[in-house]
Amino acid sequence: MKDTTGARRLPNRNQVEAAILGEAVRLFAECGFEGTSVATVAERAGMSKQNLMYYFPSKQALYQRVLDTVLDDWLERMASLADARKDPGEVLRAYIRAKLAFSREQPLASRVYALEVIGGATLYGEQIRRRVVPLLRADIAVFEHWIDEGQIAPVNATHLLFAIWAMTQSYADAAAQMALVLGRDAPVQQDFEAAEQLITTMVLAAVGLNNQ
């Protein structure tokens, strides 16, 4: 008879980990690493601290997993730039749209990452250096190729990317301030659409594609 125990356990483990991570993201975003306890995450996830630590043996391991998930998503969107064969205007439009979509769909995850960076990246700096820097260099090489081919105007690609990150991620990291100014509970779809249009216009103008 075929043993299906392992097949049954995997989906259950995935569900439990998803529940834990969902509460962990919320608490890390609200309280930061130091202000979050494993016991509180466990309570919010409806389990004992001991049970949670079967899946994540320490708060550091839980925090690392949360940030790994954030960075995986962020780098997947960032990787879309690293293809010099594509039209620059189309690539930049898609990238800005994807970054705003992340801010809209995963605001808590974005805030956890922002808090880590604002705090000096003391717990996750090596992972950022190891994973972000090579991809950033690949993206910069694409911009340099476009410049050499006369497809875009000369631009400091590093700082252009920094500007795009700041503009798009602010819709997650500074959402509370935006909501107060806009008179809403939170930024809504029309705000993200307006942001996409404006940010895209600014970025395309910076690289000489404002007529596209």
C-alpha cells in the first residue's frame, strides 16, 4: 500500500507556515524586530509558542524568512529590467507598474523591509548585499547598453533606480501619511493609477522618452 503520509503533511505544513508568516509580517511591520515577540506571533496565529518554534526555531529565523519572501518578490520584479533586447519604454512602464503593485498588494511586507533598512540593515544587510547588488549591476548594464545604442538619453542609472524605488515604495511605507492627506483610510486604486501615470511620465522624461 502506498504511503501518503508525507504527501498529506506538506500542504498542512505550508498552511501552518503561511498562517505564522502572515501574523509575523503584521507584527514586524507594526512593532519592528525588537518590539515583536515569538509568543505574540504564536498567540495571533492561534498556537503555542512551543508549536511555532517547531516551524521557526527562533525569532531571527522567522524574521529572516519574512524578509526572504519580501526580497524574493522584489528581485523578481527587478529582474524584468535586466533584458537589453526589450524596448526601454515598455520595460520601464512595466517595472513601475510592478513596483506599485507590490506596494498596493504587500504594504506590510514592504514596511518590514523598510524598517530593517532604516535601522541600518543590521540583521539582513549581508543578504541584501549578496542578492541585490549583483542584480542592480545587471540592470545598470542594461541602461548603459541602451545609452550606447542611442535608445535613451545619458542618465545615472543607479540614482534613477533609487528614485523609482523611493517613489513606488512610499505608497506602502508612507501610506498612513498619504491617507491622512488624501482624507481616506488608505490609498485606493485610483491613487495608484494616478501615481503610475505621473511616475512613468517623470521617468520616461528623465531618459528622453517623454514623447512615447
